[in-house]
Amino acid sequence: MKKITAIALFVIQLNSINALDWPTYRHDAQRTGITSEQLALPLSKVWIFESQHQPQRAWPAPFRDNPYSGVKVETLLTFDHAFQPIACGDSVFFGSSSDHQVYCLDLTSGSVKWTFYTEGPVRTCPTFHQGRLYFGSDDGMIYCLNADTGRELWHHLAGPNNEKIPGNEQIISRWPVRSGVLVEKGHVYSAAGLFPAREGSYLFALDAYDGKNIWKKKINQTAQGYLLATPSKIFVPSGKLTPLTYNRANGDYINRISGPRGNFALIVDDVMVSGPGISGGELVALNQGAKQYRVANFKANKAVISPNSVFLASRTEIVRRDRKPLSLRSLEKRKNDLKEMIQAELDWKKSKELKSMLETAKKNFKGVADLKNRIQWQAEKFDRGNVIVDRELYGLEIGVISDPGGQKNFAEYDLNLETTGMFQLELRYAAQLTRPGRILIDGKIVREGAIANTTGGWEPEHQKWHKEGLIHVATKQFTLRIESEPMMSHIDQIRLTPLIGDIPTMQKSNAVMEDLNRQLFEAEKTAKQPTSISVNGNSSIKEEIKSIEKSIAKINSEASLIKEWRQPVKEAKSIILAGNNLFVGRENEVLAIHASTGSIDWTMTVDGVVHGIVVANGFLLVTTDKGRIYCFAEQGTPQRIAKSSDSTKRTTEENQSEYFDQAFSKQLFVQLDQKTGYALIHGVENTELATQILRNTNFNLVCLEEDFLVANKTRDHFNEKMLYGKRIVVHKKPGKQLPYPDYMFNFICVDIGTLKGKELLLSEYYRLLRPFGTLIIGDTKGTSDSLARPHKLLADLVSNNRDIDREVHFSRDQQWHVINRAKLSGGGEWSHQYANPGNTACSEDMRINGNLKLQWYGKPGPYRMFDRHSYTTAPVYSSGRLFTLGEKILYANDAYNGHLLWEKELPSLEPRVNLPRDCGYMGVDSDHVYLAVENNCIKVNARSGKTEIKFNCQKIDTDYDYNWGYLAIVEKTLFGSSVRSGNFYTEGRGPWYDDSGFNNPQDSHKVLSDCVFAIDMVSNMQMWTYKGVIINSTITIGEDRIYFVENRNPKVLQDKARRLSGGKEWMELHLVALDVKTGQLVWENKMEFEQRTPVFFTCYKEGILIVLRSSTKSFDLKAINAKSGKSVWNREHGWETNHHGAHRRHPVIIGDVIYQQPQAYDLKTGKEQWTTSKVGVGGNCGTLSASSSMLFSRLSDYPGFIDLGQAMNKENLVEITRPGCWINIIPVGGMVLIPEAGSGCSCEYSIHASMGFLPSKD
């Protein structure tokens, strides 16, 4: 048994384990990737294990490049890109994310010893400990197996219950285990959960023997990536963020690692090396002692750190560096920290003395407050300053000044007092964090360390008065200045109270107090209360300093024998150290590099990217993203090439016999609303039923079975057909409450005969049936007798629910009840850019409330999506299907379970962005999607994604090419406009399109069309065309009319370009109303507007046409009688606090109220109804979308909502992802859908994925 012993800081400590085994990920709990085992090179191939399917990754690819640097984004979530093995004794163990099994292979031959099924993907490798195997699964369980036999010893449910949801097209627990499992000293440590704010995440410790809970803590993070541990701490990776640190004894939170983000981490003594950062190439070594500090920065993505050397793998090379400078730096830093600790404790003692002296001075002060002549004013009423006035936060027209961030913040007040003398200065403010500043009078500092207190939060309820000291005013007129750098507390009010007394005496006393205050301010910068082991002589600290100085002297006296080297090896993905061999994996190759010399001593070709390497018991194991595990050994070892692959699986011809009789089968599968999504079978003793459903549809099939043996037999059957985990899974029925969310399944089938008298869960089947889905219940073994039991239940179900209809199919030996569910009553639609042709941005969904629960998450991911600053087209929805446009691709998802129905490549689609200055160009009806592509509108089948027909846009002038601009569908009429080519905004990566000062014409010029037209979609014939220069963003349809603003300025008409700038071109605007059937003019009004207009919109509801524009500081709303064109009311209000978005909000109409942040007005009268300052929507980018009772937007950086009920509840939906900068939250069909729109964002969000939320019935 070989060991390596730590001798200094930043030196590895290996546990006392068999050095020939590799019992966990990267060998040990510190993930060092080091073993002392030495393999004799060259090596030869012994065996290959080939999985039926490649690893099924938990997450799709990230966005392509960092929009700020242009550097390719590093894939950070790589923990499941390969089947990571471990090896102990003569066995290899690994988990599969494709077929949901844990495998045990013979190390010498690669043959399968045993397998164990879970109910979800196994994404991390197991841990071997004392003859047992421990691992977690996406099914939310921690398992303990007998490592020799695979027999289950115990399992532990990681989350609160067994609920499952669709997650990236796998059925998984709400609390999947993706952290790996650590086992040490009789304890099992693991974590579960992805959505901490709404679902919860958990860190826990279990008894390794029986799985009983020792402690469990709810944690505020996404837990994915392998846990790490030191004797006192547990480190939990967050994937795209840095790891968080917890107390190993009880799970209490300690801190967040401050290094670069990423999924790679290792621990050396008390130093964590983590990264590689969002753009790669950035590993940081941070000491995790009492205070985090950087020991070193490495330009690398992976690393191995031995006692004497640092081995680094970057995108271009492998490097060996001497550990000596790093050790010295660590020791020097520790010594300096200890010296600072001594000084800090001395300063703490000094600060106590100064406080006592200050209190004595205050008691001796003879001034009396003259409260009658106190003056008090609002902080927002400054004469000069660069601070933000935030009226939203405090409301009632009371502003609060706060920092703009990143600069010296100040506010100056020109005061004119009735008297001179001494004054007490007080500030009322709120501060969650200390942000000290200073007070100046006429440019002279009179108070350091002002506004330095904390009050418990930033909100109004935390505002408190604080005395900021005495000031002497020598003249009646002076300038009071408050400043802070780099950020300022939220100051609400200021007051000065004159003091009555002898001025010279008060001045003298004040001078003493100010001197004490200055000394106290300086002392408290570094003061720290003594700990139980230090000061009063601090002998223990001084002794440690001496010991460190001796270690430094010893290291400096020793000559380094380390030879540093560089070896060009591109794109290394894995690296370990085994004896004196450095094994490196990259795409299609594994290499052995001599650790001392850097020479490449051996290479071998493999298939795929190498993401894992193991050395154990004389063998080298290499795993790739193709699902292959290679085994190599010393030359001379007998060759045992064995492929455990799909070639060993039985691929006999499927039995084509029909489970259903032929007539019913044909009728059933043809009438399904769609054949892609999820199907459920209750009872699977006969595999023919599942086989026919798989053959006749594209459903992913979930089978429920009470009998464990039947369940495993079914799993084996479909695993042999290479379908298990990919198309079909089997779950054990947990009880009367099935563990799936409402409306999840498109198709449910129950053969009563297979239940063998077990309870028919009719209410559960109905709960799980998706709107537009089909439930069939029957029997293939008999007729009416077998259906007598459920007949009344079925009749009651139909009579009690208006959204279903029932048919009965009879044949000679089969009887089936077919139940089709209709659209959910009260569910909303979002068929156009702003919900409907009237542009109300409200779906009218009446089912949604604030008690929302995650229903699904998954595709599309960020890779093909527009950058979030592009302000591109909103998703659209109809009949249970969600359609999202990416860059040259259209996605269709099942809205209720997130399943990707199809994706359509659109190579000729020109990206259209900056929609606030353009118009919607995608729409949907119950059966089709309509999309403007070049000069056409394509009509796409909503179920299949196939293009059925193309409609052509009108060509107005033969001198120009035209593209289809505006798009809307009303019944059987298609409306469009023609835009001269080259006038759309197409630059989707870089510009933010948020300029409010008109400094950048690229931001806010409006796209113009040369005409609008209507097409009869039945005949594909043009109905009418209206020629004119029309502002795209103002086109609206309401009932029998189409409205828009037309520009008749001669300069604009003669211009070749079709973008309206902010100059005199805004003259000659006309609001026009046409008949939708004939295109005839109904009325028109000339409009006068300010020339500078960041956004210009119209919307319609219930006979009122709203025309909205923004100026440089405010919004102007005009309500027009849509029938007559006459003015109804006008309103103007200022923007809310601007954060690249406040000036370009789109209005929302809910019922008879129009919302235009931050105000709301009665639609018919213009009377003010509401202000967002009541709830503090904030000034983030994005605009509102709505249901009948809720507003949705980006709130506090996250997707969130405001419930418009009496409580006016404001809440984030999730706090680990972000929405886009325009509309991508749509409340429809009784759900809230959020397709991915945060692509390109390099901020600290754990997850980039599409999501669906459903109101909970709890």
C-alpha cells in the first residue's frame, strides 16, 4: 500500500487507500487525478466496451462565442459527456446516461458481470467503498449496491418526494442527483436539485451502512458536477458558476469560491484550483483558509498538481511548472495574513478605546438641539449630481438617490440658511451592505466614514436615520456635498439641526470628536475582533509565523531539480498522473507524456473525445463521448479484444403482429393530434402493446408496472432492441398518486387485462392527459364483462368534464373506450408578436396564477438562438404547441411536456432583429405556422414542420427587390407588407439597440414598408394592396379594420432607404384606418409628434386604438376612437429608472386597463389606475407580457411575474436563468412558457434552457 504524504502548504494529501485502485472520480475526494501506479510503456489494447447509444448529455451546447470578446465559449457542463468509469479489484464500474443502468465489467476481459437499472440517466460515476458501490441517478435516488453482485442494499430519496418531470427529453426527478457521491469515514455525501428558488436543492449526509439521514440542508444553488471535500468542508460545483462551500459536519453554508466559473476543480491541501472560465484558459488557485486569496493563475483548462510539479493542459499545449514558486507564494501570503491578523486585532483594541473616548466627548458636549429651526429635505432635490433618482423603490413621488455604479457618486445641495453656527447632520437611508462615503462643505472634507451603517436591506422598510456628526457653518450660503465611491447607499432624506450654545466651546469639542472619528475611521478599516486562539500576546500566531519563515528559508535553500517543459498538444480534454506517466486525452487520441522530460512516449488512436482516464491494477481505461471505454495494458498481456456492443444484442426482426385489431389500429393512430411527445402505458406484462405504439408513433413511452420482475423483464426486452432509455422506460408504480405533472402525456393506454385486478386510476389518467391528447381504456381478452367495472367511472368522467369526448370501439374480441381531451377552458393564445393582431401583448389566459411549478425544461438551448440583445421575434403558441425562432432554424415544442416535435432549417432566413423598430413576422393558427422568409411567407404544417405553400409579397417598384415585412393572420386572410431589401436590422450579435439619446442611428430608426396588402389564403389570391410609406411598428388590426401610421414627407418618399430617422422626416405623419376586406380608406388623421421617438407602437382593443411613442424622457399615449378616428384621451408620463430599456417598453392591455411602464390607465377614460412603483418592477431590459391577471417580465435580473390581485405579489419564477431583452415569456394554454432567450449572456446564470411552468393545485 503506497502513500504520498503532505509536507507543506499546497501539497497533496492522499487518503489511505489502495494505490492500485481508482475508487471514485479522478481517484479521490480532492479530485487530484493522481495515482502512484506506474505502467510500463508501450501499452496495447486489451478490450473495448461499446455502448448501444452515445452518452445522452444533460444539456445542449452553450452559445457559440462570447459577444464581448469574440472568443469561443468553453463548454462548462462536461460532467456527463462520457461514461466515467472507476476500477477496483478486478472490476470496472460506470453509469450510463443512455440506458439508465450501472454496469460492472470484468477488468481483464471487458465482459459484463452484472447491471442494475435505475429510473433515470446515471450521469456521474459511482464511488467504491468497502465492497459497496454508491451512486446517484437522475431519478432522484442515492443507491448502495453490493459491488460483487449488484444487489441493492438500500436507496435514499434525495428530494422531498418522487415527482418526475420531462428534463431535456428524459423523464427525471425534480431533484436529480448530478453531483456524484463522496464516501468517507462512514458517511455518504451528495447533492440534488437544479432549480433552488422554486423547487429547492439539497445537500445531505447519509450513513454509509444503512442510508439513514445524518443531516440535510436546503441550499441556494444548482448542484451539478462532482463534489469535492477536505476534512472540514464540502465543495458543491454549480456547473456554469463557481463552487459553493459548506461545513462538512452539518451542511451549513460558508461561502462561494471567488475564482472563474466552470466544472473543473481539484483540491491541494487547502487550496482549490477551479475554472476554466466562460472562455476557457483560466484556472485559479485559491487558498480556502479563513480568508480566500489567490495563490496562482494558470492559463489552462485542466491541471494535475503533484508534490513538486504543476502540469497544465491548455488549448495548445501541455506544460510542466515547478511547484516551488507557488509554494513560496502560498507561504508568503499566509505569513502576511497572520501579521495582518495581529495588526487587525490591535486595531480592534484601539477602536474600542477610541469609541470610549468618543462617547465621553459626546457626553461633555454642551450644545442643545434647536428642533424648531431644523431644516429637512428630500435627497432627490439635489442641485448637481450623477446619482440615480429612484422613485419606484419608495413610491408616493418620494425619490431615493442611489449609485449609478462604477464611479465616484455625488450629490450637491446649494443651501441658504438663516443663521451660521454648529449643526447636527443626519441622513435617512437604507443599506444592506456598508458603503462608506464622506461629507464636504464648500469642497472641504468635514466627515469621513459617513453613510457607513447597514440597516438590514435596501427596501423602504429598512430606512433609518443616522447621525453623521457635527458641522460648523461659517457662512449662510454654502454647498453641502455627499459622495461615495464606487457605490452609494440609498439615501431618502437629509436634515440639519442647529445647536444652541457657546460656539467656540462647541467648535473645540467638535474638533476633538472629529479627530477621534478620523482615528476611529482609519482603525476600523482593518480592525477585527480577536478569536479564541489569538491575541493577548497572540503567541500561537507568532509561533506559526516563525514556522512558516523556517519553511520559506528551507525551500529557498534547496536547489530545484524540476525541469520545466512545454509539449505542443492541442485541445486536451483530460489529464491524470500515474507514477511518472502523464496520460492526456483529446479528440481521437490518448497520449503518455514522460512527466520528467515532457517527451511523448506512447500514443493510441481512439474513437471520440477522451473525457476520462483511469489507471488501476495494471490497466489504463479511456472513455470517450462516443460511448466507448477502451482498456490498455502492458505489451505482452494476452490480447482479449471483446466488444460488448450492439453487435452482441439480439437484432432479430420485430414481430409485426398487431396488438390492436387492424381496423381500430388504423383509426386510432390516424386520429391522434400528434404522434410525437410522451405516451403512458399502465401495465406492461405483454410487450406487444408497447412495441406497436413505438412502431406506429414517435412517442417516447413510459411504462408503469407494479411487479419488479415484470418491470426488469420489460427493460431487458427493449434494451436488447436498443430502445431502452432512448424511446422507452419502465417505472415502478409508486401508489395511487402517479409521480408525473398534470397534462404531461399525449397518449395514455390502459389494457385492463394486464392490470390483473389492480386498481384503475381513471382520475389520474385524466389528470395526466394533455389537452388535445387521447386516452384509451379497454381489453383485448374479453368484451363487456371486463369493462363493466370501469364503465360507470368512464361515464362519470365524461359527464363531469366538458373538455372531453368519448367513442367506443367494438370488435370480435376487443373493446376500447377512446377519450379525446379538448383545449383547456380559459387557456390563452399567443398567435402573433404581441399576442394577437391587435398587439395587446396579453394572451387573455384565465387559468394562470402565482402558484407556478416547473412543468418541464429542455430544448431549444442557447446554441442556435439569437443573442439576447437582438430583440427578436417573440415565440408563438396555438393548440398546445410552442414555436420559437432561432438563427436560421424554427423549433416546435409540445407546450405541456417540452418535447421537441420538430426543427426546421431555414438557410435563406435573414435574421430580423431590433423588433421594437420593426414588426412581427411570424404567426400561427391552430394548424399552421406562418413565417416571413425573404420575399415569401411560408405556411408550415404545425404537426410535421413541412412547408405546404409559399405566398409572395407585393413588388411595388421594379427598381427594388422586396422582402416580406409585416405578417398577421385573421381567419382565412393573410396580411403582409413589402419592405425594400436591405432595410431590416440584421446584426444580431453586438449592438444592444437600446440607445435613448439618439447618438447611434443604428438603434432607433424605424423600418418602413412601401405597402400593406391582404391575401385570401384559400385561393392564394391578392385581395387588395394599399401603397404608401408605412411605419412597420405601428401596424395593428382590430376587428374589421387595419391601422397604421403613414409617412407622406416628400424627402422620405424620394429616399431609396426605408428607415425613418429622428429628424424632420417625422413631419407629415398620418394615422390611417382601412377596411380589412377591401383595403378602402375609412378615415385618416394627421399627427404631430416630436422628432425624436425611440419607439412608436399602436395597439387595439374594444374600439379603442392606442398610439404610443416615447420621447427622450417620457411616453406619450393617445387614445383614438377606432370607428371615427377622433381623440378620446391623451396622457404623458416619464420613463422609469433606465437600464438600457426603460424608453422602449411596449404597452399591454388587460381587460379595460392599458399598462405602459411605469403607469397604467383606464382604456376608455385615461384615468390613472396603477403604477409599477407599488411593486418595484425595476428598470431591466425587456418588456411586459400578460395573462388576464398577471404581468410577466425580467424582474431583478430573472424571469418573474406580478400578480395583479389585491396582494400585488411580485416574485421570480427562477433565479438560475435569465429571459431575453424583449418578449420570451408567454402565458398560454394554462401555462407560462419561457423558451431560451439568454444566449450570449456571460453573466452568472447556472442554466440556459427553455422552460414551462404550470399553476399548482396545492
